[in-house]
Amino acid sequence: MRVISSTISVAMLSLGLLFAATAVASEETQLVESINAYRSQLQRCAGGVSHELPPLTADPRLILPATGTGDLQQAMARAAYPMVNVQAISLSGPRDAQSAMQTVQESFCKVVLDPQFVDIGVSREGRDWRIVLARPLLTARLATSQAEGQKLLELVNTARAQQHQCGTQSFAATTPLAWNAMLATAADAHSRDMANNNYFDHKDRDDHTPGDRAELAGYSGQEVGENIAAGQDTGRKVLDGWLASPGHCANLMNPQFRELGAAYAADPKSDAGIYWTAMFGTQ
């Protein structure tokens, strides 16, 4: 079994100010894009290797003064952001987004590669930068794990019916996937294990791979793939994140896959709150 895991003088003055503001915004946007590109690939960080992560969503409520101090949670409350967890990175010295990104990689890789965060805001004042990453409260009212898994299947099949560019790979529209109960069982078990034991990984606590879990659930496919997600409270957000991530997108669009099982599990005590697993297979 082969396993695939995986942003005139007065008029002239106004125009100059507009250009300057655009330039600043461009640097901030570029940093968000650089962070998301960094998250989209496997990275060595803090003695380990990260997973390929969906992009963070730019949220204007997270754009706080770059030189500001004070209670971060109070700032989130004033911004009306319903956060569960938030972390800020303050940088002083980088002259541009490229330099800021280098500092982030060297000193804050563990923060920007934390799968629990789903939103980001970046501000800059001169050479001072502030990067705020946050996870919001789960606000969606979800159905049962199996019902949401089958909704995710419908979304996946809608995506597969269209051409997609997954990083450097181009995928033509392909055939829809069929629901497989054994893959769904394996997906449900892994989502619950991640949620209840507060981790995010394709390997479980018993060192089982996606292929191992599929086989234990009774699936005898020739090829198995897995996409996981954390923090998103709807299948639509999960799918959008996967489509924006080259490796996840390639799994989703792989024409060799014929079946899918998917599930979510939530645990308010976990870092990300909610975890999703989709298992793809070919028999």
C-alpha cells in the first residue's frame, strides 16, 4: 500500500502620501504571503519537522499598533475578535518584509508553524513590526462527525470537477470520489485521537501511519492519502485551506483516488479546538 500524506502641490502631497501608504501595505502583505509560503512546506524548527499547513487568513482586527504595549487580550476584546488563543511577535530592526521574514524563521518558527492559529494581522511603523496570530472561538453549529464528513465529500467532489493549480502542479478536472465507511472510521478515530490528546500529526501516538490506520479499519486499498486540518470550524474553511496548500491540494485532486472518508472531532481543552481528517483511497 502506497501512502501519500499530507495576501498641484496639495494634490501632489496627497498622492505622495498615498504612494507611501501603499508601499507600507505592500510590505505588510508581502510578509503575510511569505509566512504562508513558509507554512505550506515542511520546515525544520525547534529540533523537529513541521507539517504542511494551510495559509493563515489576514484579519484586519488583528492589525495592532506596531509599537503598542499593553494587554493583548484586552486589545482583542476592543477589536471585537472572539479569540481563544492569541500570540504576538514584535520585531525591531528589519528594514523590509524579506528581512522580517528571515528574523521570523530564525527566532519564531515555532509560533508561525503552530497549527492552532488560523488568522493573522501584520503592522509596521518604520523598522518596528508586530505580527499577531490568533485562533477564534468556534462559532459554527456542526452536525455529527459523519454528516459533516459527507458534506466535506460533496465539497471535495465539487472542487475535483474543476481544474486547479496546486503549487507548481496543474490538475485537470477529475472524477468524483465515493464515500467509504472504512476510511470514514479511520478518519473519525484519528480526528478524535488528535483532539483528545492535543496533537496534530499524520502519525498517531502508536506511531501508526495513515496506511496503518486504514488497514486496521479494514480497508485494503492499494493507495491511501490523508489530509488533516485544525482550527477551522466549517468544512468550507477546511477545503479552502487545503486548496491553497500545494500538497493538500494535490492529494485532493489526485485522479488515482476513488474513495474518501472524512470526520471531525472537537475538544475545548485542546490547543486547536477542532481537528479534521480526510482519508483518500484506491482499491
